[in-house]
Amino acid sequence: QVQLVESGGGLVQPGGSLRLSCAASGSTFSRYAMNWYRQAVEKERELVASISGFGSSATYADSVKGRFTISRDNARNTVYLQMNNLQPEDTAVYYCEAVSRYTSTTYWGQGTQVTVSS
């Protein structure tokens, strides 16, 4: 079992930055690839960024490449999403997901709201 708690969301003006955190507990963190998703109102959940268990590889949705950076600190059991040059279309609830490298079992956090508005 893995428990995930996201934090760091909020209201930011266009062009601003936020850093989301997702703290994990309950299992060996490095056993899990980590994903950030987002879901805007009346839209499907979208995969934003992924990172491997030891952070050696990361991938991004085209919509956020060059603006968002995913990273992880396995000593702190935390994955981060640094979001720069935020735009109104980035407004969504952001969720982190843990995916077991061995069983493909997934766990989700409760989400954190990001609102980009002037």
C-alpha cells in the first residue's frame, strides 16, 4: 500500500510558477514510477509527466515540454513537478500516481488545484 499526498497548488498569474509536491508513505518509494496527471473541468484526465523509479528517465506531454520539470527525491519519498510560465490552460486539478514496477498496481493522491488567472 502506498499513500500519496499532493501539495503546492494555488492561484498564480499567467507567466508565474508553482512547484507541486507529492509525498509518499507506506512502501519503498523507488519501486514506483511516478506520474503527474491533470484534469480540467469537463475534460479527460491527461498525463503530464512521468519519471522512473530512480529518476533516470522522464517524459512529458507536448503541452508542457520546456515549461514543466518532474523530479524525485527518494530519500524524502517525494516527487515534484516544477511548473514555469504557467498559462490559463494549465488550470486543472493535478494528481500524482504511483505505479509499481513489479505488479503495475497503481495508487493515486487526492489532487491539488492549480488555477492560472489574472
